[in-house]
Amino acid sequence: MIPWLFALLPSMAGWAGGVQGPSFLSIALTSAVSGIIIIAAAFRYAYGWEELIPDAVFQGLSQWLGFFSLIFLWLQLQQVITGIFAAPTTLQHATEVKISTPLYLVAIGLVALAMLYAFATSLRPDLFDIRTMVALSVGVLAGTLAEKVLFVVEGLQHAHFALYDGVPGAYVPSPTELSALLGTIGIVVLFFLVVSKVIPVVELHAIEDDHEEVNP
């Protein structure tokens, strides 16, 4: 529903367009897989579940992360190409501002780096390292979040009817906005930790078998 709502706002040059639906889906899948990698690594480290969550699981997840990152980058490329070549004046301006923003380039670079590492480890499994994959997954989460923040902010700043014309300066998140972001992340993490205590993360018989092997 959210990408459809954005896509149906022709007054917002950076939002309208049929590509928003698959673009939102690709970024959701990319960030979801990277989050799963981070959570799985955290449980593996905290509980010593090397046997329950082996390296092969992370290698499989990294391949999916590389695949979804490729789709995400491909759709970003489509938005840039259609926003620069023979585009309406307002859309072309919004696209030029986006690709000239350092934060956007950093976000795309973080996702591209994770994609390249995932594909490289598919060809050379000996290059795979869980700690490197977790670090790259954190970068993917940061990159996808930054891209969507820019999507919302720049969509408002470069509208067809010039909503913010004459307003000096550039947008900078306020302390209230930053605290709301950190608070939301904290609530989600706390909620997940509580749920993980109630609902088993892995099959119970697998944990029992693992304990029996350690303490026969």
C-alpha cells in the first residue's frame, strides 16, 4: 500500500511512477535478509550455537542478500536513468540533486559492496567470513535506511508546486527526530528479545540434542 500511495502523487516528482512498487519491495527484502544475518549471528555468538546455525546457513543467506541487493541496485539505476534522460524538468532536477548527494552515493556503495562480497564468496567460498558478512549487513541496513530518508525528504523538497521554495538552508534532522528514530529501534529490539524468550528461535529438540552431546 505504501509504495502505491507514493506512486500516485504526481505532484511529487521524486515519488510518482510505477517503479516505486518493486523498488519498495526490493529494499524491504534486502534489509530483511541483512537483518536476519545480524540476528542469526547474534544468537549464534550469545548461545554458542555453532552447530545449530552453521556457516552454511550464513553462506546461503549471503547469496540471497547479494541477489536482492542486485535487484535493488537495478531498480535504483532505472529511476536514475529515467530521471535524467529526457525527463520533465522537475523530475530531472530532483534526480540530479539525489545523485549528487554524498549520503545517497554512500548508501548505494554500501549495498553494492555487500552484493559484490556475496557474489565473490559464491565463486570463492574460502573467502567467506561471518564477521565480515555481519558488518556488511549492518552497512546494508544503514544504506537502505539512508536511501529511504532521502526519498521522503527530497520528495518533499523538490515537488512540482515548490512546497519549500524560499526556505533557506537544507534539511537537518532535529534532536526530536533522531531520538524518535533511536527510540523506535530500541523498542523493536526489545520487542524481539522478549518474543525470542517466549517463542523458541530454533527447534527445541535440536537444543536438547546439542546439550546431550556437550553433557552426555
